[in-house]
Amino acid sequence: MNINMNLQSKKLELVQLILNTKKPAILARVEAVLKEQSVDWWDKLSPEEKEAIEKGLSEAESGKLIHHEKVMKEARAKYKMD
């Protein structure tokens, strides 16, 4: 059985469970999960967050990176963690 067949089988199984439930709370939870999955995480970000991410990506692409070891060394020194 291939993945598509398994997926179709699972969908049919879930449809049957949904049709048979008499609990509105379950239906509400299923609806919430499905709606949440349809929202792109990028759309949830503020303009400031999007700008910061885009700036970071641009800097990374142009080679303006700081190695993890250097960041950790500076953080340890600043917060006296050694």
C-alpha cells in the first residue's frame, strides 16, 4: 500500500469518526486544529518581526555572520557564567 492510499484511508476513517460524534466540543477542536494549520506562520508575525528576519537573512547571505562560539564566549563573559 502506498502513502497516498494510507492517507486516503486515514481521511475516510476520520470523516467517519467526525460523522459519528455527538460531542460539539470535539467538532470545535477538530475545526480549530484544521483552521490553525491553514494559517501561515509568517502571516502571524508583526511587521517588525518580519523586517528583523529579512534583515538577518540578508546579512547571512552577504556573509555578515557571527559564529556561535564567539556569541557564547561574549555571553559568558557578560553574564559572568565561567
